[in-house]
Amino acid sequence: MNLIVAPILAILIGLFVRSKFQAVLLYLVIEALFFTYQTLSVLMSWMGGEGGFGGATEQGAFGPAPDGFPLEYSASELSAYGLVNLTIILVGTGLILLICWLRGRSRVKKHSVQVA
């Protein structure tokens, strides 16, 4: 879900919000909500025996579905989940900054053409 929403969100925010700071801040706030929802969805699916991320019923994203507490999970897969989502957030932030830079560059070209 985050992989699909983040680039679309970054492009729209980059196009419509003028300030780089406000654009990045808005993106990070919305992304925090999506990330929280996605993480909770994956965790609840895994704990419910539905496999979590990937949908495999026998072996979920973090190992077999838990049958009691404390929860047992694969720390390496948990770290990978965090790194993938961090990469998605960084790419989205980069997209916003790139779009803001291109928009500013286009504005300078239009202004210099009108002056000459």
C-alpha cells in the first residue's frame, strides 16, 4: 500500500504546495499515517494467521503465526520491513524536492524570457 501511495502523494504535493519545507512536512505527516496503518494491518494479519505481508498462510512475513506471548518473529525480516519503508519515504521526499526544484527552474526561465 505504501509503495503505491507514496510516489503519487509525493508528486501531487510537489506540484501543488509552493514551499519546499511545507511540502516535505505535509508529505511526512501523511506518510506517517499511512505507514502506521500499513504496519498495523500487516501485524494484525500475521497475528491472525493470515500470513501478513505476502499473504502466505503457513509462513507469514515474520515467521509462523503466533500462538501465544511473547511473540516470536524474525528480527532480520522486521529490519528489512523498516528499511524498505524508509527507502520509500526517502524516495518520496526526493521526488518532492526534485519537483520543487524543476518548478523553480521553470519559473526562472519564464521570468528571464519576459525581461529580455
